[in-house]
Amino acid sequence: MKKLLTFGIILLFLGATTVPSTGTTVLQKSTIPTYFDGKILYVGGDGPGNYSKIQDAIDNASDGDTVFVFDNSSPYYENVVVDKSITLIGEDRNTTVIDGGGIDSVIEVSTDHVHIEGFTVTNCMHDLSEAGINIFSDWNTIKNSNIVENPCTGIRLYGSNHNLIENNTLKDNVCYHIFLRSKSNNNTVQNNTLMQSEDWLKLCDGIWLDKSSDNLIENNEITGLKFTVGISLYEISSHNVVEKNIIHNNPCDDEANNIQISGHSETMK
């Protein structure tokens, strides 16, 4: 009986310390900001079964899973396509880097209900149809990330509705920092910082809406743009609310208002 009891205690101890094939002992699930109830797949790090590429983890994920990306294997030279309703989390927004290598978009979101945060996203293809983060779906969240030095657009929404773009830093992109186009409606763009470096000679508009309506643009800070517009509402962009934005230190503006309207029924506060 004593031997059986001892054996049972050993088995209990081993069971408590077993690491799943796609897990790691570095972080516990409770420390990772998950938004669904699925499993967690790890990229980078040194846990047994961790993936070396973000796309491989996404390909093996299911709707509701979380893909957590460690920064010690950064930068990740990938063009990531998110085609499942997952949470994609970087360990640290300043050190978990995804570099698109000048090919296509760095991250493309093609399905609804995707949550992305905690990355530096850089180096998309130089083409107006590409972006650091390119969204073609609805009800997504992009937050707490750095979208920097993309040769075209930082964040682009194309026919994409009910998205939240929040608490991101967009710096030294070209053409547009945030671009909503082709009936991207009912989105919220708030608490973002958009800027250009003093020695950055390329032009980039701040937030540009093209044929997009019923959006809320609030509490964003836009600074240092070179001869471009802070916020533009263009081509039948109707019933958008633009309020409490700070637009300053742009050579093109009057230090009071740098907003261009070519739509209908806008609310400015």
C-alpha cells in the first residue's frame, strides 16, 4: 500500500509539470492577454514544440485560438495572412518585429474577429494596394503596436467595417498612416500617435477616408507631417465624427486645424 501511494504521488507530480507539444514553460496562460477560449500556440522562444514562423502557427490554429510570439527570435521576416478568427499577440511591441521584406503586405487580415497587438510592423511592398496591416474584413482590433517605415500605407482598411484601431504609433510611413477606403464604415480610430521624423523627407498623410462613412476619429495626435494633411475626408465620406484630435507641428497647417473635407455631413468637435 505504501509503495502504491508513493507511486501515485510521483505520477501526480509528473502530470503537473508536463508541457504540451506547442507550449512553453516561460509564460503561463494567465499572463497572456487572450480574447478567446481556445488553445495557445507559441512562436519563437525555447519551449518544446514552439513554431519558428508565425504563419505556421496560424495555419495550425483554429478559430478562437491565440498565437503568442516571443521577441527573442525577432525579427520575423514574413508576410503573414490571418485567415482565422484568432488573437495574435507579440511579447513586446518594441522588440517583436515583423518585417515584410518589401513584399506584399506585412500582415493581411482576411477574416472577421481578429485581435492583433504587441508588434512592430515594417517594410511592406511599395504599392497602394499593400500596407503594413491590410484589413479586408470586419470586427477586428489593432492595438498597442508600432507600424513604422512602410513604403506605402501603415494601416489600410478596404471595405472593412466595425474595426477598432487604438493606441498604436504610426511613424515614417509613406502615402498614408491610416487609410480607410471603399466603404469602410462604422470604424473607430482613437488614441493613436501619427508622426514623421524631422529628417524624414517623404510625404505621408495622417488619416485619410475615401468613400467611408459613419466612422469615429477621436483623440489622435498627428505631428510632423511634411506638406500633407492631418485628416482628410474625401469622396462622399459622410456622417463621420472627428473630435478631440491634436494636429500640430505640420508645416502645412495653421497650428489650429489641418482637416480637409470633401464629403458630406461631417461632425467636427
